[in-house]
Amino acid sequence: MNSYHGVYAPPKGREKVTEFMSSGIKEILGSEMVVDVNHRALARRIVADLKERRSNLNRIVCEVDFRQYGLYNRRIPKRNTGRRSRMAVVIREDMEQYMRELREWLEQEKDTPLEEMAGFFQRRIGSYEERMQTWREAYARIPGWIDRDTKRMLDLGCGTGLELESIFSKYPHIQVTGIDLCSTMLDRLRHKYREKDITLVCGDYFQESFGESCYDMVISFESLHHFLPGKKRLLFEKIRAALKPGGRFLEADYIACCEEEENLLRRECERKRKADGISEEQFVHFDIPLTLEHETELLFQAGFSKVNVPDSIEGATFIEAVR
């Protein structure tokens, strides 16, 4: 926090004192000594600084120290137990407003029936790619997290392959296996990248075999937030087994800004399933994201040795887990 002073520097040594007052203490204390004998101007500066600080307090920042949550357990090799995995990303700029709007939206949609997952995308194939352009910047960032030695990659919930455009631009010879429930989307992907080394599987990635130690990298973009923690953990274990030693899983997904959001959406999904007579085993298109803490906890429980959260872009939070 800055300090504010409406006084002149003493006449003796004025220049050096003035310089020290304006910038010298910043290096020592990390704050500024703001000096202005114009009291009105000084008051305006104080108000502006306080507004900026208040604005920053409205940013929902998730900082995770995993030792605080007891996430270092016997599944993690002993050589990693001393690490601190810290990460800070902005999930929602204004959580209070966001939660208010979410509750209003759920009230409006309370009588809208759930849709089966593959059918949901099948019916919206015409507008899908346009709607997903929200994440153009996020797609463009993905190649930056891919090692140049990566040869084989698995893409879970690949859709029409929007994330692959930037990847193939940088790594044109990478071998990709894509899995998705919607055959129409896979047809579009196949047509777009017919000259690339791609294997496509129309199926349920919870049921499909990935093999063991055969991929350098696994990615999933905005796909896993539809599933409960138990299913996710089993999937994460299968992903880890499919990666080569040192291989990485890059998940970009919708993350709940708080436990209230996580619980609210899960309860609403359960209510809708019960009202529509839909079992837990049937995939439906309804968002039930986890908080960042809960999502990363599952990755550690699945055996990943290191988890980082490098960025969050337009609601897509990137989580990198290393085997």
C-alpha cells in the first residue's frame, strides 16, 4: 500500500530526498511514497489508487498450495513430495455478479429438458464452429505448451478439430488420434485434415482403450466439465497410463469459480435427470464443472507427479499435468 504526503522535501539535499521519496522506497518496501503539495491533486490520486485496489479485489484469484490441502499422498513419488505447486489464474472477474446471473439463468431454464450429448452437437453442427470462435485465442495458445519432440498426441472430445489448426500449423507432421461421440463432427474434421496423419474414433472415451505408454501428449478442450468426479478420476488414471514417462496431459476446460457454483450446477443436473427419468450413466449436455482445487486434486490422486495452471482464457482454464 502506498503512503501519501502533502509536504515539500526539506531544502537541504532537496533533489536526492525528492528522488528517494518518489522512487527509493519502492525497491525496499514494494510501495511508493506519493508526495504532492497540491492537496486536491493528492486527494484525487488517493481516490484513484483505492478504486484500482478495490477493482483488483473483485478479481477471483485461485492460488493453490497443494500441501495445504494434503494432496501430496502416497501415490506421488517421494522425490516430489517437497515441491510446492502454486498457481494463480483469474477464473471470474466478478464472482458476485456472475453467480447472480447464473442463478437467474438456471431459473429461466429450469423446465428445459436435458439433451443427450451426441444428439446435442448433432443438432447444432451448422453453428458449432462459429459459436466456438469464442476461444480463438485459447486455441492459438495450445502449440506453445507442446514440446517440439512430440510425435503422437491423443485428443479427447476432438469435435471438428478446431484446436488442431494451430497445432498443425506449428507441427505439421504430428500424429493425432481423436475420439468423439458425434460422427458428423468427426466427418468434418476428417475432411478438413484429410492430408494429415489422423486416426479418428467415434466412441465414448471412458470406454475406449488408449493403450499404455504410447502418447507423448494428451489434450482435451472444453469437454470434461460434463462429468462427475468419480468418472473423471478413472479417466485421468487411464490418461496417465497412456502417456509415456514424462508425457503431459493438457486440459482446457470450464472451471467453477467457487464451491457454490460447483454444488449449484451439480444439484440442478441431478434434479433435471430425476425429472426427465435419465440415469447417471447416460451422457447429457449439462455443465457440472469442478473448482480448480477439486479438479487438480483428482489429477494428483490419479498419479500425476506435477500439476500447473499456466493460464485461463475466455473461461477456458488450462491445466497441465505431467506423468
